[in-house]
Amino acid sequence: MRRVKVLTLVLLFAFLAACAVQTHPFGKPDQTFMDDYFIQNGQAETGSNNIVSSVVFDYRGFDTLGEASILFAAAMGVFLVLRRVEK
């Protein structure tokens, strides 16, 4: 049983070390062609001067709607669990 725990710990450490080695330097993300596309065409296609807002609400609108729905469902679940029921 002790060997299994040690092996699990070693594998977990190896996985975390491999992930740490493969991460990008902070502040230097990979450049993609989509970055330039949003910067050049964002205002013309969405009518927004704020590129971040145009990406969140126009280009990724359904994704944002899904995230908001999940957040609402989680908040309602917490409310229902913590509410007081009077008898």
C-alpha cells in the first residue's frame, strides 16, 4: 500500500514538473492570426471601440451566455441549499 502512495506521489510530481516546463513565459503569449484579425476588423464588424468587449459580447456571445447561465444556476443552487424553511 505504501508503494502505491509513493508511486502516485512521484507520478503527480512528474506531471506537475512537465507542465511547469512547458508553460509559456509570463507576459509572452503565442501570437496567432486571430489577434491581428480582431484588432484590424473588430471596430468595423461590431461597432465597438473596445476590442475586449467586442470579442466577449459579439464574437463569443453564445459562450458568454452559457457561462452566465451556469453562474446563475450555481447561484440559485446555493440559494436553495442555504435558505431557511419556516414551518
